[in-house]
Amino acid sequence: MKRRVLSGLGVLVVFSAAAWALLNRQWLRDSYIVRSTTLQPASEALRTDIELTSKGDFIYKASQAAVEEPNEFNQACRGVAREQSIVLGCYTKQRMYMYNVKDQRLNGVKQVTAAHELLHAVYERMPESEQSQVNNLLESTAAAITDQRFKDTMAEYRRNEPGQINNELHSIIGTEIDVIPEQLEQHYQKYLQNRTKIVRYAKQYEQTFTGLDDEIKGYDAALESLEQQKLTLESSLQVQQSSIEAQNRRLEATRASGDINGYNNAVPVYNNQIREYNLAISKLKQIVANYNEIVKKRNTLATTQNDLAKQLDSNYQPL
């Protein structure tokens, strides 16, 4: 009898252990990876820079976070929908990859990308009940955000990945939106010690693009104004030229008729027309010179903007 009781207890213990392992299989998998995997130096540096909590640190390591060069990054993220946000990374098969952006003008992009992809890993590991609670907070927060770039980004996700809206909101709001409800802030604080720092990084390199874009728009407005001035002045010059030619014909006719006094009285009017015409020509030349100078500046900025965009394109390979 005693043996049967012990045997029954043994079965219960084995069953309980198996049930616990099943319920905690994600944690067991993550724990094994954390113990057996060493992150690359670039990934370690990012881990330190984004200041993770112990929970965030554990998931970052479990996701085998890697900073990759173009070929390796494209291979790892092949077939994965690209982020519509301002980051360049992917989270696939419980691994996170960040593209190794090297341009110093884009400092911060890798940090924001690392935090963004980490939050995807966090979201995947959240129990359904917690996901549901967080989703409600995310949706209400997103509805109150008026930033046009944010709205455009989410519109892209709704068109291309409607099933991933809450998952993307979780990463985008956590890394790009500075003021959020306290309850949602407390959620992110479980994983990020200094979320404000991440948002600051995002705004820093986003401003690199928006600043260039604003300058280009300013130049475009100036060019449009100068073009209109040029057209108006050219039209005026045509009228002036016709008037001068008519006046010249009248002068010649007056002189041919022998009316010397009439001729002499008309010459100052004619000369004044010539002076005004020449001044208008000089003004037109200045407008054209200003226009050409602004075009040069505008094209230089556009080249810079295009070059920066290429730095965020893992498919771009410099010659």
C-alpha cells in the first residue's frame, strides 16, 4: 500500500513538473538562450546604451539581438514586412536584428531600433490578458496623438499589416512618443529604465530629416516667388519695349517733319523710358541670379537628404 502511495505521488510530481514546463516553455527557452549565447560587441554596446531593466535585459539577450551589415541584415529579414516607422530593423523567429547605420548624422537610429524591436519581443511574450489591457491603453493613447507623421505611419500599417496594429503601436509609442498616460508609462518602465532617452534619440535623428525637408520647402517657396516675379517683370518689359519702340517711331517722324522743338521736348520722355527699361533689365538679371543661387543650395540639400535616405536603406550598396 505504501509503495502505491509513493508511486502515485511520483506520478503527480512528474505530471506537475511537465505542466509547469509546458506553461513556462517560453521562459525555459529564453533562459537557455541567455545562458548559452554571447552577444556580439556592437549589440552589447547598444544594450548598455538603451539602459534596460533586468526584465528588458533578459528579453534582449533571449532575442539574440544582432547588429548586421547590409547583406546579413537583408538575409535575416528576408520575407519580413519592413517597418513603416523611422527605424530599420526586424523581429523574426524570436530574434531581433538592427541594421548597422554608420552615418554620424543619424546617431540614435540604432538605439531607437533596438528598443523598438525589443518591445516587439516583449509584446509577443505578454499573456493575453495583459495584452488586452495594454492594447486598450495603446488605442486610446494613439487616438489622442495629432502628430501627422505618426498618423501617416499608422495608416501605412493599417493598409499593409492590419493584424499588427497593436503590436506596432506598442513599439512606436514606447520609443517615439514623449508624453503618454501614467499607466502605460509604468508598463514600459518594466523594460526600459530611461524611455525619455530613447524618445530623445528618435526626435534627434528624425529632426535631421525634417530639418532638411523644411529647408527644402523654404527654398521651393522662394523659388516659386522669384519665378512669379520673373514672369511679371518679363511681361512688364514686353510692354515697356513696345512703348519704347512706338516712342522711337514718333521721334523719327517728328524729326523728319522738321519739328525740332517737338523732337527736343519728346527726347527726355524717351530717355526716361530707356532708363526705366534698363533698370528693369538689371532687376530681372538679379532675380535670375538669385533664382540660380537658390537652386544650387536647394539641390545640395536634396542631395544630402537623398544620401541620408540611402544610409537607412539596407539594399543600398555604395560603390
